[in-house]
Amino acid sequence: MFCRSYLRVLLLFAVIAAAGNELPRVAQTASSSITQANTVHLRWGSRPGVSRYRLQLAVNRQFTDIVFDRVVNGTEIAIDELSPGKYYWRIASLTAKLGEFSSPTLIEITAAPTTTRPTPTPAVDKSGLPATDIPTAGGWRAAVGSVNRLAPAHLQAADKFDVIGTTTTGVSFALDASTGVALWTMRLPIQKSASLIAPLILKSHTSQLDNVLIVAGNQIVAIEGASGRELWQMTLPASANSAATINDRIDSRIIILDNTLQRLLVLNDADGRIISQVTLPARVVGVPVSIPRQNAFAVVYESGAVEIRDKTGSVIRTGNTGSPATTAPLFTHGARGDLMLVGTRDGLTAMTADDLRPLGRVTLKDDLPRGALIAEDLNHDGVAEVLMITAKRHLVAINADGKILWDTPADSDADALAFADVDGDGVLDVFTAAGQAFAVAFSGRTGSVIWKDPSPGGLSANHAAGFGSRTLVAVSTPAGLMLIGSESSLTELRAVSFPRAENRRSPR
């Protein structure tokens, strides 16, 4: 069931894309290449009915050491992210299946001469977002397809983060965050109508490394994170809609919400055994949320009613936001103690975590919270701010006193945010996928745009609708920060490296 690979840039995923009958070969005689200092311009002949091609570059003719792997719309591309040297390149047509690659062609990239240039004045692109001078230092690409959600995990070492994810076709994988190399991959059979669930972290009780929980349809499997070895697998009585874990020092529990949104299953993390099944009084909004130190979890219903349940699924306490819910609950620590926050049609509602007593509401003019609420201590004062994407695609930051710090248009429908201090002001900045841009960074202090990926955005996938269609994580590496996410076309993952800064911190 499992495949382990150390090939560069996810070569193993090409096997998945290439299954089936081959398409006609790209005409090698029609292809050409032009090289300039630090840049290579590649062109190739078009094929009737083909608009997309898969381009690969490698350091050897056998393509066992691939350094560039990308899906290209059209018949030419300019590449300026490779180090000077000699490379081989090849191209294949890409429709429903991957065609046969052309024969390798040798090119050479020369170093650009060193020149002194004046600092340019920040420009504004067509989306209205200003360009910035925050430096980046390379990265990698991986043609894995459409990924539901990435998550950072300690797979190889306790002081190093890797990333795990699941594609819309049911392929789960682990990547080395620094290089994009696949550590392991597996596939679970899923139905087309099954909900896609992000991989979950299972804390190991015997080591400092993380294990991985994969839920696809009615199948659930626990994976040893370090090796990709299956620990256990089971079939659920119904297809899962969402899942969460409750971790403590003794044991953990897995909480599954099935596709009716009205039944909970509580599983033992050691073997997947079902401990209890609970019929809920109404439909749940979002994902059950773990409550640290209480060994419990919270759910919110469409009406706005909130429940806290213990690790067997029994109700501990109840409350009500007084307005229909639009987000899952969020547990966080505020200036007045532990809080339960819920996005509603009337704004963001705060409740005490101990007894679910309403404390107040933050209203948004002609707008409402959507997607996921995220707590992050932006200014390192020990109290987390709350970040959210709204229905009007704004990014909003709220402090512990319920005051809106900033509210800025983000052109984002993603509910995955990433955090890192990339401008060196001591405050964590906020990354999100915006429009067709790979990522945009907003100042955690002011909400203004401080960095936007300069690469031209690809065509957005026509099925990329709704919240959560793009994914983004920030992972600390020895060289600095690696920002990893899906391109707007949803055909590949991309990583951009930011040089290390003193104030940058690792993800939680």
C-alpha cells in the first residue's frame, strides 16, 4: 500500500498522472531554447487540442535528479530561479493524461553580471497590491495535484518540521519541507462525493515525533509519521465530514463527525476502536474543536447553540451565541481568561470557556465571519489576537479586548493562514492566498500589504470555489522560513524561501 521515495521534487507523483493511454509525443523539432544571464527562455511546438504541458529540468540526461517540475499553460516559459549551470529539459503534453516526454535537450544558464541598481519605488500591480523588497531565496515545486490542506508535522526530528497533505484524488503524502522530496505516500479509496479532510496529527506517546491520521470517506488509517508505516486501519459506519483529535499526557481520542452532521463517533487513538456514538440534537457547523486542559471538545450548531463535551462524547455544559453560527468555535486565551469564540451572522461572539457565558460581540459592517477562526499571538504579549476571512473576502484582526485592529481587503477565499515576521518589526505578519497570487503577506501591525509573490499567477482552476480551496503553511527551516502552498491552478504545490530573521518563529 505504501511507497517510499527519495527522488527529487515528487517524481513519484508523475506515475499517478501518467496512468492510462499515452498522448502523442510533443514534436521535438519544433522546440527551441534561448538562454540569457540567470534566465532561460524555453519554447516548444504546440499540439492540436493541447493547452497545457508538463515541463521538467534535471541535472542529468536520465532525469533521476529533477530540479524543476511544473505545469505550463501555453508553449513557452521564462525561468529565472535556477542556479547557473548545465541542465537537461523535456516537455510532455498534458490533457486528461500525461503524454510521452520529448527527448532531453541540453541548455546552460550563465551567471548574471554584478551591477549596482537603485532601489526601485514600490509599484502597484493590476490587483492594486503594491510590490515590495522583502527578499526571497529560491524554493521548490511539486506536481502533486489539488491539495485539500497541508499541515506541519515533526516526522524526521523533534526540532524539524515537515509537511503532510491529502489530494482530492485520495493520495496522502509527506514531504521534506526544505526540499519538497517525498518521504512517503499512500492512497485510500474514496467516493467522489466524500468530504475531503485534512490530515490530523496524532501525538506519539513513545517519542517526540508525530504520527498522522488520514480520514477519507468512511476509511480511517493511522500512519507512523517517520516511516509511512500503517499502524492501524478501520472502516467507519458512515462517511466522515470532519475530524479532530483530543490529546493529553495519558491517551488521545479521535472525534469524527459523519456526513449527516448530526452524529459523532469517539475513537481510541491506539487502535481506532469506536468508544461511543452520539446522536446530536441538530446539525453542526464546522469542525469539533479540542479544548486544552479540559480534556474535552466543543461543537456549535447552526442555530448558534454551543456544547462542550468530554472525551466520551457526553455533554458537560451548554451555551448560546444568540445568532446563527457561520464558523466553527475557537478556543483561545484572552485578557479575561479562556474564551470560546464563534462567528455568527451578527458578528464574532465571545463566551467564557468555563461556563459558556456570553461576554460580547464584535460586529462587522455589512459583513460576517466565514471559514475558520484562527488565534495567533502576533505581538508576543502572551495574549492571542483573532484572525478571520470574512464573506466579503476581507482579512480582519481583532485583539483580546474585542477591538478590530485592522480590516483590509484580501481577495481571499482561503481559510488557511500562515504567520511569520518577514519585515523584521517584531510582529508576526499574516500570509494568505489572494486572487491568482500564490501568496500575499499583510503586516501584522497595520494590515497593509508588505509582500506579494512577484511571479505571474496561473489560471485559476474552475472548480476552486468556496472556502478552503487553497492551502498555505509557514515552516521554519535551518535556512529560514519556507512558505508552502498550492498555486491558483491547484495543480501543484510551491515553496518560497525567506531568509532567516531574528524575530521569525516556528509554527505551533
